Amino acid sequence: MTLIAVPISVDDPAAAHARATRAAEHGADLVEYRIDTFTDPAAVQRLVAGSPLPCIVTARAAWEGGHCDLDETDRISLLEHAGLADVAPAYLDLELAAYQTSANIRQKIGLVVDHPGQPRADVSTGLILSTHDFETFPADLDRRVLAMADAPACRVIKAAWRARSLRDNIDAFELIQRRLKPTVALCMGEAGLPSRVLAKKFGAHLTFAALDADAASAPGQPTLDELKNLYRWDALNADTRVYGVIGWPVGHSVSPAFHNAGFTATGFNGVYLPMPIAPEYEHFKATLIRWLDHTPLHFSGASVTIPHKQNLLRFVEEQGGEIEPLAQTIGAANTLSLRPDGSLYAGNTDYAAILGATRDKLGDDLTGKKVAVLGAGGAARAAVAGFANAGCRVIVFNRSIGKAQQLKEEFKLFAAHPLSELKPYSADVIINCTSLGMHPHTDATPCAFPDTLGTHRPLVFDTVYNPLETRLLREAKAAGCGTVNGLEMFIRQGAAQYALWTRHTPPLEVFRNVLTDRLSPSR
Ligand code: NAP
């Protein structure tokens, strides 16, 4: 069983106990009292004895990234006192580098922790030997890990370093899988989140989670609430399939909440993580190869967003996988799936989402409909390809007319015009694929609806989903037009990915609720 430890920086014992009580109520197994600056030995003993949860006691030295600036004799003496409390801590944490400094330190620590040579029968505290690198992957990590494994007093090996990229998580998983001793292997920083969440999948001894967002003891540490509720901690096991959203940046993506809620709703054994990958193709390729090659990870698919949609096509082509023909035509894919036979598939669920939401309003047969696509970027390409493929007469309008004309030539469209020439009542469908109207510029709109009675009204579709009701949609409704918001597209493109990966019927209402909770109606 992998434990969840909540770090608590101790200034005041009563406040620390109150936080430990909250941690227990929210499902933590352990707390780590960081006594870096709380250094009264008798008070530390009372802190440990009165703890509502089993605890780790750590006085992290300043030279290892902590705040404890006691000299080493006093720091070790503080840990000895903690170990000798009436109710002893579950663990003491000591840096490997300190442990290796002198036989004297090893002897002192050896007297208060449980190990094969311990003469006293009543000692239960375990020693966590730890090593940290806040800058990068330690070149001598292997040597450090072997030293910890060889130390007789060491019960748990802990190694933490700043992830250079998502690839470093695989090193952490491999370290846990070596099972030299119970092991904690964690990557710091945004790219290290998988090592923290998937610690349970690989059987790590513990992971750390902060009680509140501002209480993390290391960069990239999730909160307890995120770990338990967003990343499905209680459902994770060795067989859990791993998915994610690949982009740069992806920190604010709503996709993890969306897909993880779906997995929970249908009981699918999966977890979905943010996967930040730097823009260059070489990063994309190297990361995917490393993640796919590590078979115990069960990396099975991803949503792929800016700037990697073209990279996905190139990668799957190079790997001999299958590419959905319309994704090839669009020149961008947003979905990666690993098939049971190990082959790769790249598809584009955006165009089908746009067509599906439009057909819901206008019926299945869109042949001959006049569609004004506003914009000439990635979303517009999906709309243009989808509507053209469905037999519509597509006209593209864009601020930069050159790009609109390029799209017209490439997709053999009806016409291309500057955005300023749009006449809304002449189309059957207007779809906004520009970013106009998106938060925070919510006053912007690509199109005005003149007051003309009795004329034909188009269906107005805005792909922008933040806010849910854009100025374009508000004014279109006021002019009597039917509308579709960007949420419909988001739900449908995500639901199509979900169905592809899981073979389950997508829980659309769950998806809708997750998104509406996170996106305010007119922010
Ligand atoms: P993109 O490739 O960067 O294209 C942006 C488009 O917006 C271009 O046509 C650009 O015109 C136009 N534009 C930007 N600022 C403008 C301005 N001030 N005035 C007029 N036109 C302007 O972006 P994208 O990936 O296509 O995304 C576009 C929109 O689609 C975003 O708002 C996004 O929220 C939405 N989207 C929604 C979903 C969904 O699931 N609902 C999915 C994907 C995208 P120029 O060519 O002249 O620069």
C-alpha cells in the first residue's frame, strides 16, 4: 500500500496538530512534521506524542534545500530527541549526505531507529534516508541509491529531483520497480506530477500531497484534494491505464477533470494527467517513445493540443501507425490512441464534434448548406474540412485575407473574404473559429447582426467556450438565431476520445457538469 503523507511546516504545535487532524479527515495516512525552524527538543517530543496521525519528523538542512540552519550536532540531537519521544514517530528523515558524514552521526541515529542491529526491542521508528536535487537529475543517482540501500539502518530510500522533462518520471518508476528497499522516488516541478500520482501504481512506499495549494513542501506537489479527487488515487492500481493532455502549456487545461470524472462515472480503470512537452518535435518524439516503451506504465492515449497537433501526425506516420484520412487532410490530429496490438492511431475529433453539434440543430443532411467559417487557424481548418466533407458550400472569412485564400485553394472552397465583409443573414451556418470574444476580451465579436425583420436567420456556432455565452451568441440570440456554444464542441470532441480509448458510452451529463462547474457562463 502506498501511503499519502501531508507535509506540515511547524511553527506552532497546536496549529500543526489542527492541520494534521484536517489531513486525517481528508484521507492522509501520515504527516511529515517539518521542524526546520521549530527546534525546541522538548516541544518536538510533545508535537510527536500528541500527533493525530503517525508522523515523519524532518529537520531539513539548509544545504539540502530546507530551512534548518542548526549546526549538524544540534540538528542530529534534535532528531534523537524526536526519536526518544514517549510516542515515537513512525519515521525520522535524514539526508544521505549527512548520514555519510561521520560514524558518530550513524551511531547516534542508529540508536533511535529500528534496524537489524538494534539491541533495544522497543524501537519502532524507521529511518528514511533521503537525497534531493532541486536543480536537475543527479548524475550519480545510482550511486546514491545503492548507498541508501546498503545502509543497514535505512528502512526507506527517498530520492527527489527536479524533472527536466516528462521522461524523468520513467527513471522514478524504474527506481521504485527495483525494490531494493521500500522506495520513494519523486520528480519535482510541473513535469514531475506523474511520479507523484502514479507512485501508487508502481508501489512506492509513499507520496506527498499538500493540505492546501500554498502549503506544498516541494515544487509540483499536488494537493491532497487533487490527488484523491481529481487524480483518482483510491482507484489506482498496477493495471491502471494512463492517458493525458499533451501541450505546452497545459497547466490550466480542464481536460484532466473532464476525463477523470468520466473514468470514475463508468468505472474505467484509467487516470488522465497533464503532460507538458516543449514545442519542438524532438521533445515530443523522445517523450512519447520513452512513455510508450515503458510497458508497465500502460500509457494508452492522449489528447493533443497546441503546439503538437502536427507533431502527432508526423510521429504516428514515422511509427507506421494509422492516421484518420480527414486528420491527414486537415493537417492536424488531436487524439492519440494505442491499440491492443501495440500500433498507434491518430485522429481528429474536432471536425466530427462540429458536425455533430450542427446536425443536432439542423438535421443529419447538411448537403448544400451555406456555411461561413470565421477564421483560418487550426479550429477553422477542422470546421472547413468537416463541412466541405459533408457537402456544404463553405465560405471562409478571415482578418488576414491571404490565409483565407490559402484555405480556399487547399480545400477547394466556395469563396474567401475578409472578415469585415461578412453578411450574417446570407449564410445557413456561421461558425466562429477566431479567438474573438474569448476571456478576457469578452467585448469583442467577429460579427454584428443588423436589425432586419423577416430575413432568414443562420445557426450561429461559437467555438469559444470561455465564456460559455460570448457576445456573439448573446447578440445572435437577440436577433432570433439558433445558437451552439463552444462547450458543445468541447464535450463532443472529448467524448469521442473517451469512447475511442475506453469503448464505454461517454457519460455526457458528467462531462457537461464538470465543464459548467469550471467555466462560468459569462466570465
Ligand atoms: P489559431 O490557429 O491561433 O487561429 C486564430 C484565428 O483567430 C485566426 O484566424 C486569426 O486571424 C483569428 N484572430 C485572432 N485574433 C483576431 C482578431 N483580433 N480579430 C480577428 N481575427 C482574429 O487558433 P485556433 O486553435 O484555431 O483556435 C481558435 C478558437 O477556437 C479559440 O478561441 C479556441 O477557444 C476555439 N477552439 C475551441 C475548441 C472547442 O473544443 N470548443 C477547440 C479548439 C479551438 P489571423 O489569421 O488574421 O491571425
